Amino acid sequence: MLKGKKILLGVTGSIAAYKSAFLTRLLIQSGAEVKVVMSPGALEFVTPLTFSTLSKNPVFSDFTQNKDSGEWNHHVDLALWADLMVLAPLSADTLSKMASAQCDNFLMAVYMSAKCPVMVAPAMDRDMFLHPGTLENLRKIRSFGHIILSPQEGELASGLSGKGRMEEPEEIFAAVVNFFHPVLPLKGKKALVTAGPTFEKIDPVRFIGNFSSGKMGFALALELANKGADVTLVAGLVKETISHPMVKLKKVMSADEMFEVCKTEFDHSDITIMAAAVADYKPASIAPEKVKKKEELWSLPMVKTVDIASSLGAMKRQDQILIGFALETEDELKNAEKKLEKKNLDFIVLNSLKDEGAGFGTDTNKITLIWPGNKSKEFGLKAKSKVAEDIVQEICQLIEK
């Protein structure tokens, strides 16, 4: 499957470094040529001899090849040799260096010289992974276009249980194979995704909004693109970024603006996912100047915003797929089923703010998919990237029918 492919495997300082030996063997058995670069920290967990034996190539960990003769390892040549660079495990330390372009060892010099795509498999303890700095660094390298294989939940070396386990070698290997031989079930399809909140202006400085981060919608757009779809992502004002040649990002602020873009794009869209948290109401009028604080009580007349999903549902053709989201706090199933029917959806994604780790602002979600006819399927708590995979998989099955 990987005959003739050149894989540069970066191994960093993590207890999961031993798993990279299994990954090396899988890559070699599949016909790939593998060269291994180890960080100084990785040398404390596994020996270069292990990787040189498995890869049948010298292992690189230092600029100097022979200190007596001054012969050195050429990091640029090594970086340009590769078709794909895989960092597995990726420690919090090396992740931080990648995000900030800090080059203080041979592995980082190779990474910063690489012209090929980069895939990473983070591995660290639970609290290290969940630290805001780590999550921000992951977001930053994702914006570089790097492929991130999200760590799994389970028992960790510290004795804690939680997110941080490196993806298993077999799964990393499958991701590498898919990179070179992608399965693109949505190739030729056009997709429309909405994400994030809408902000409805009160005056020039104030607005009505919600806490949506847009993470779920961005994850869906990326997964659809990875499956071959040509994606238009319509997003409210969020911090999330996306870098994929098959994703066109359109930023909006209000429900009306989002509707206008969606109305234009919907007619030639095969798949539409309404993941945005659109405001239900907006001020009846926008004050031209900042409203001054005067009265103890202040009433703000409100009017309903356009129901974008319902409007698109009324326009929907037989050959189009329309998916909605329902974030509920009570009578979850009943309310979601009503929305499913009212908005003419093919299925609806339900999540509840009562579920820990689900809803706004988190990197995880817990969903239930509901189809017409009282059919439903519940999923456990997962990273939003994995939730996106589950949703897109269901869409692919709908298309196949």
C-alpha cells in the first residue's frame, strides 16, 4: 500500500515512544521507506538501536554525526527527502516548539525545513492535554494545515484516566495509508455548513449573542472536505480558523446575513449542515448611537429572527440532504423530534447542556442522531473531530442508499 513512499517519523519524549516502534514496523511491512528522527527527550524512553533495526536506516538525533571528524547530519536534505512527516508521539514540549517556531534541537530543525505535509499524534497526561496553552498550540498548528490525530481517552501513565493516550499505531498507520490513498466518498459533492453564533446589534457597541465557539461546525467542514466535498463554511464571529483547499470560509455577523449567504449557496448544495447557534430574537430596531444608562429598568423590544433551517427545508429538493442541530436543556428528544419534522430535515443532531463535556465552548461533544420514524442512535462523549466523523459517516450512508 505504501510502496515507494518516504516517511519521516519524528519521535519525541513521551512514555508512548515505545508504540512508535510498532508503527515503524507497520510502515516498513507496507513497503514504505522510513527514516526516524528522535528528540533529546525521546532518547530517555527508547533506544535508537530499536528504530535503526526496524527501519533499516540510521537514526538521527543530533547535528553532529562524528564529533572527531566534524561530519554532520544535513537536516535540510533529510526534510526535503520525505513525502510525509509524522510526529508520534508528539509531546507537549515539542508541540509548544512547533507552535512558536522554536528551533533548539535537530528534530525541530528538520521539522522547520520540511516542505511535505505533517501529521501529529499528541501524547501526554490528562491535565497537560487539557491545559489552555496546549489546546491553543494544537489550534495553531492545525492552522498550519497539519493533520492532528486526536489522543484517546483511557488509563494514562500517571495513573489518571482521561484524554491524552496517543492514538494506537494501527490507527496512525491507517491515517497514513488514507493520506496517500484517500477514500473520498463525497468527491464531487458540494456542502454548506453553518457554524458559531450570530450577533444581533442593539446599538453600535452592544449585541445579543450566545456562547457558541463554532468548533463543531468547523470540525464538520473539515471532515466533509477530507472526504472530498467542496465546502462553503458560513461562520459567525469566532476564533476558530481553518486551512483546507476545499473549504471556502464566509464570515457573517447576524442571522439575516447568515440567511442571505445560505439562501444563495443552498440551491447548488448537495449536503447542508446547520450547526450554527442562530439567535432566535433580535432587537426590533438598532439604536444609531450608544444607549445611555438612565433608567433602573430598561425594556428592549424584540422580534423573531428568520428560521434559516426551516426556510431551507421549505426550499429543499428530493436530491438534497439537510441536517440540523438541536441544543436542548429539557424534553430533549421531544423538542428535537418536533424540529426534525417542522424543518423538513433528513436527521437532526441532538445534544444537551446537561451532559458534562457537551455543548458550547468544549472540545468534546455527546450527541444523539434522530431520524424520522422515531429512529435514533446515541453516541458517547468524544472529541468534536470524532463526532464530526460519526455525523459525516451517516451522511455518506444516506447518499449510498
